[in-house]
Amino acid sequence: MATILSVSGSPSRTSRTTRLLRHVDGLLAERGHTVLPFEVRSLPAEALLAADTSHPEIAAALELFERADAVVIGTPVYKAAYSGLLKTLLDVLPQYALAGKAVLPLATGGSTAHVLAVDYALRPVLSSMGAGHITQGWFVLDRHISLREDGSTLIELGTDAQLTPVVEAFALAVERRTEPVLVH
């Protein structure tokens, strides 16, 4: 099975975007994939802003992208675009860091007015980074992501019903790209 890097571009410690990603991570893990959760906000700000690729934590983040067979990228939408924190990371990555990889773009926001941010803001930059296959992205309203009393994430039933096939299509794309080729 594949190694999938799951990247949260949210600057918030209590991020609904990160909660959504961890929910998606669980769906992918159930299919047998190894999921590597990663929060951009965990990187040292000074090294990230200076694009210091020699800094051990920045170098480790670059290695995660290199190692991954596929990437899930999640971001909150601010001002009709992906987060500045995510943009900073994408700027530090090599030009073709996503070459040959399947990518699932996800976004969260407070209004459906931001739903096109996935296709008009995030998808073009992922494509410019050489993504091998960008699957259908998905936008989730913040209010459809909540926290249960036990600390687990609850995705509104209708939203989860729409999200699940998007994640399954991504998983199938990943599986097709990572299947061993049998030679007879």
C-alpha cells in the first residue's frame, strides 16, 4: 500500500481543517495505507519564512514530501484563497515536489462563497508543482465539523456522505499509481 502525507495548512491549534484531515486519514488507513499526519504550523516560523532548507525541521518536512507516494493537502480558506502558512511551505518546496504524486486538495471555510477556492486558488499551484494526478477536491463548511465530548471528530452526516466518495476516488487513484506491475 501507499505512504500518504496528510498536510494541514492551518495556523490554528484547534483547527477544524486539521480535524477534517485526521478524519480523512482514518478512512485512508482503513484501506491499508500508511498515513503521515503533518501540521505546517509545527515548523519553526523563522526557518520557514527564511526558506532555510538546511534547518533540520524544514529538511525533515522536505523529506516527508519526497518519501510520500501521495499527498492530501488541507487548508482553511481566508480571503478566497488557501492559507498564507500553506503558501509559505509550498514556496519552500522544490518546484516539482509533487511530481508523479496523486494529490487530494481539501478546504474548510465559514461560507459556501469560498467553495471555488479549491479549484481556482489551490489546484493551479499544485498543478504547477508537477502533481501527477489531482483528484476532485472538496470544500467543507466549518460548522459541519465538530468535536465530540470524547475528543473525537464528528463530521455532519450529509457532509460525510459526500466526502467519503471523494476520499475513495483519491484512494483508488493512489492504489492505481502504486500497484506493482506484473511482468509475465
